[in-house]
Amino acid sequence: MRPSLLDPLFASASALPGVGPKTGKLLDRLLGEADRPARTLDLLLHIPFSCIDRRNRPKVAEAPIGAVSTLKVQVVEHRPPRAKGPWRVLTEDETGDLTLIFFRANAGWIEKALPLGETRWVSGLVELYDAFRQMVHPDRILDEAGLAALPPVEPVYGLTEGLFPRVMAKAAAGALARLPQMPEWQDDRFLRAAGWLSFGESLARLHRPQAPQDLAPEGKFAARLAFDELLSHQLALRLVRAKMQVARGRPKNAEGRIAAKILGALPFALTGDQQKAAAEISADLSGEKRMLRLLQGDVGSGKTVVALLAMAHAVEAGQQAALMAPTEILARQHFATIAPLARAAGLRLALMTGRDKASERRATLDGLASGTLDLVVGTHALVQEDVAFHRLGLAVIDEQHRFGVHQRLALGEKGEAVDVLAMTATPIPRTLALAYFGDMDLSSLREKPPGRQKIDTRAVNVERIDEVVAGLSRAMNSGARVYWVCPLVEGSEDSDLAAAQDRAEDLRKFFGAEVGLVHGQMKGRDKDAAMVDFASGATKILVATTVIEVGVNVPEATIMVIEHAERFGLAQLHQLRGRVGRGTGKSSCILLYAGPLGETAKARLEILRATEDGFRIAEEDLRLRGEGEVLGAKQSGAPGFKIARLDLHADLLRAARDEAEKMLGVDPELTSERGRHLRLLLYLFDRDQALKLLRAG
Ligand code: ADP
Ligand code: MG
């Protein structure tokens, strides 16, 4: 259904000229998704995060120290390394000397590139060493012809290990050449007033900046694209919302009989925020309007109980409820939490995942279809075609941003006018939450359940890893259990996995069989087994990739070690840390970093140390990033934006919201000329699933 005009952009990046299989794989790693390789479009939207200005061409003596200059020098002498040491090339101009330094130099290459007595242009970082000017590995060594061809301002792309800047630049240029001529989808007058260029022109300028300020995120080129992205987001949200509201809700009447039983079985009292959220949800469920509510609450704030109370309401009103979680581990855990409470309240429930035995699955399907089951907890196995409900009245979706629009809606479509409760632990600053989530109603759990201990958080240089291990050994002797998280390494083949495996091996040297391992590429059953071993104490250290990020609950775990903490987004670190401090034991979190850290990186880790308020962390993170730290969208914790940044583009977000409202007000099906052009935009930013709703009618 996608307009064929866009086909070149959806072709795989590996098919671009000059991108071989090796580069293709690296691009997939950098820009692809789990289920699809990198596309030409992904390359285009991977805009440079900074640039190198090569227009600065001073005399040697005037070259600023610590900055990139492009210098015209004469080659005076080659000094090959004596023992170890680098290869040195002495050069000069009429004002001074510059030593070029090459480690592990290839003699043939270097003598050819810098022939004795000749003049060459060298471009790179000028530094001072023992009062001598030097340039270590010039970025460019050029003759006059080469200089003439040098782009004056060179874009700098986010890379992955093994992918070199020039290869990336070439791939990006290839992608740009594939960009088709597209009709304008923004309002002409609006564009003129803002002084913005077309989508294609803006992209081209970002990939071929003429001055550093061309790349400023607030600048007109990035802003144009950010607005496009935000508008696509808002249109998609509104299309979903419109679809939801076509069908009116079925009011669910409940006095709270079942909820009371659940509350009676709980070993604790609800917090004020939990009570408030539960009341808001009950009011929605009893009302005429169909519910579309987001329950936002930090890790550990107690969303699950609130969800269970909502489900109890639906069941009391004679309907069924389903809870869908993004991973197998989470689904099982929710089931384990909910089952005893639900049974105490007389509810009949089942678990459904992709790994059920055929006979189990059959029984669950029958129970759901006949209505002998009240509740089901599961993974996206719940939205498979053969799953039918007798009377599904409420769909609860945990960690909603981990599902695509389509999956989110699919569960709701298993019944008539199903109410939807989405849950997220991603704290979006209050100021932006409504705009960000469109018109979803919002309940927030800001208050933590009582009795939570403060988690002692420390940042430790990885050079001191031996001390950390010694400390763990002491703590484990007195019964502690430890998570050890290895990051997604941007590196060679499957290296995130390899890093975790290597670390587990290392730790086994100290702790033997007490070390477990869990990672995303393990089979479901093996994952579960690793979690069960850790939960039961059969293993005491669980080395993990970020699969444990959401939701896992092992109250006995009191120590969280995060390797390469500087590579994680703050929100993610916060979520990881939330895995400890769940029981009565004193808990700690050790953020191992590879130094030296820049100012912003230091400040970010400091925030984590200082507070456990996820909302505050999110706000501070935005503020800091606003001061220039560039983070990839994948790290930012704000799901789904490639270009737009909530910290800098809040105004654009509001404008996009108004524009989407206006547009869908006059053209709800996007069938007018401009509407059809806007459809292109939804494809470009991967929000075209929303268009399927229009067809579904
Ligand atoms: P999240 O919001 O991260 O999903 P959970 O629902 O998993 O949080 O709750 C985290 C832990 O806090 C669970 O062990 C749960 O039983 C407990 N809990 C929830 N509400 C309260 C409360 N009001 N008082 C004490 N403990 C609570
Ligand atoms: Mg949860």
C-alpha cells in the first residue's frame, strides 16, 4: 500500500553503491531494528551530530591549539621509529614547525603520502607536546587537487566500531542520491513564515552542512525535520484516538466487591497515588466514554496492583480482562504476582505465552472463548489470530512503548469497545506528557510505597574493578545477591553478547557456579531457568544484558553493578537500578564507567547518585542534554523519535499537536490532496500503521 514513490527509501542500505556486505552489516547494527536491516531511509534520518570545519587555514604558528586546522606545510624530514615509538614526520611553513605523528605506520604508505621536500595540506587536531606543535594521525593529507575537492565542512556521524567515518559519509551520500522528489505536505504559508526549506532540501543540507550552525538542532534545517516527525507522531496518535472513539464504551458497573477481596489479600495498604489512580480508572470504566488511559509510574511505584484492581472491576461487571507484557519474563512475573491475589478474590486466570504446550494453549483458548476464564496474562501471543474472547472488556498493556501501535490496538480489537489501560515506567516530564501522549488521559504514581530504602549509588572507575569484585565477595558471603549488567556494546560481531559471556567467565573464576547468565539471544526456557536460579538463590550473581531492564522482581537482590554506565541513557540506568531496593535489605548500585568522563557525563551520573525520583531524573536529563550532550534516540529514553528532541523542540511539539488537530478536523481520513501528501510523512517516520485504521473503518 506504500506509494511506490517511496520505494527507493525502503530498499536496504546494503544495496547502495559502495556499501559492501561488511559495511552493510555494520549499518544494520547501527541503524537496523531487531526484525529488519537498515534501510536507505534510516541512513537519511541518521543525521550528523556535529561537523568538522576544515575552512580554518591559518599559518602553523597561528593554528589554535586543541582545534582542527588545515595547514599547508613542507615535508622536511622523516623519522622512522627507533624501538617502539611512533613514526615522526617533521614539517614546517614560514612561520613554524609541526610534527606529524603516526603510530604503527606503514613505511611505504607514509613516504608516498608525504614525499620529502614536497608541499602538502594536512588537516587535523593541532596539539602542543613538550612545547612543540604536533598533529597525531592527520585526518587528511592532500595535494592541491585533493584540497580543492575537500568539503569545507565535514559531517560527523554517530558510528559503531568498525564503521569508519569516510565509509559512513559515502553511504550517506549514496542515500541522499536516492531521495525522490516528493510533494510538499506542510502548509506553504507556514513554511514561508518559518523560513523552512523542503524536506529533501533540509535533509541534504544536514548531510552536507556549509557551516557548523547548519546542524544546530534548533536551526531551520533540523527544525523542519523535527516538526515533520512530531507531526507524524501527532497524526498517528489522533488517528488511533479517533478510531477508539468511534465505538462508544460499554459502561461497566461494579460496586468494588472483588476489588475489596483483593485489597483484603494484599499484605500492604495502597499508597495515596495508587488509590487515586484506581479511582480514576474505576470512574472511566463506569462511564459512557471508552477509556484510553495511561498509567505512568516509576519502577517500583506499584502499577501492577492498580492494573489488577482495574481488571477486577471489569470482571465484576461481567467481562473479561487481559494484561499484555512485552517479554516472556515479565508476563510470567506478572502472572506470579497476580495469581495468588486473583485466586483469593475468586477470579479464574491463565497465562498465555508463545511457549505454551499445545494442550495448555488449547485449554486457555477454550477458557477465553467460553468465558470460563476471567483474566489472562500474556505476551503478544495474546493478539494472535486464533485468540478469541467471550467478552473482553479491558485490555491492560504494560510498558506500552515497547509495542507497536498495531499490537497495542490489536488486543483492544479482540472485543467490543474494549477499554484500554496502558502502563509505562518511562517518565516523561509533566510539561510534555500530554502533548507527547496526545489526548490520552493520564494517571501518575509519583509516590513510592512506604518502607523503600534508599539505594546507595556510586560511580566507580572501571580501573577499580578488582576492588568492586572483592567487595561483592564480602557482600555475597553475608547473603547478598547481585545483578551485573553489561551494556549493548557498539562493537564487533555480537559483542554485546560476547561482553556478557566474557564477564560471566571472569566472574566464574572468583565465584564459580554461583554466576548465572541471561541475555536476549537465549531461548525462552533457558532465560527462565536462569531467572529462576537467581530468584531461588541457586546462583548469586546474575550477569545480564539489558534484558532485565524492565520489571524483573527479585527482592533478595541488593546489589546492581552496571558496566559502562556512561553508555546508557539516564532513564535506562534508573530503570536498571530499580531492580534492587525491592526487599528489606540495604541496597546499592555501582556505576562502573570507563574514564575520563566529560563534564556532562559526570553531571549525569551525579544526578543518579543524588536522587531516585524518576521524574526528576528525566527532567534533569533533558536539561543536561539541552546543554549539548548529544545522545542517540535509542539512548534518549524518549521512545521513538529520531530527530525531534523534547528538550529543544517543545514548541514544535505543541505546534504539531495543533496542526494535526486542525488537519484531521477538516480531513479526518487524509484523502484530500494535502492529506495524501501527509500520508507520505507517516511512512517516512514509520507511523503508517495508523493508516491501517482508516481502512479498517
Ligand atoms: P511497577 O510500577 O514497577 O510495575 P510493581 O507493581 O511491580 O511496580 O510493584 C513493585 C513492588 O512493590 C511489588 O513487590 C509490589 O508488591 C510492591 N508494592 C506495590 N504497592 C505497594 C504498597 N502500596 N505498599 C507496599 N508495597 C507495594
Ligand atoms: Mg511493572
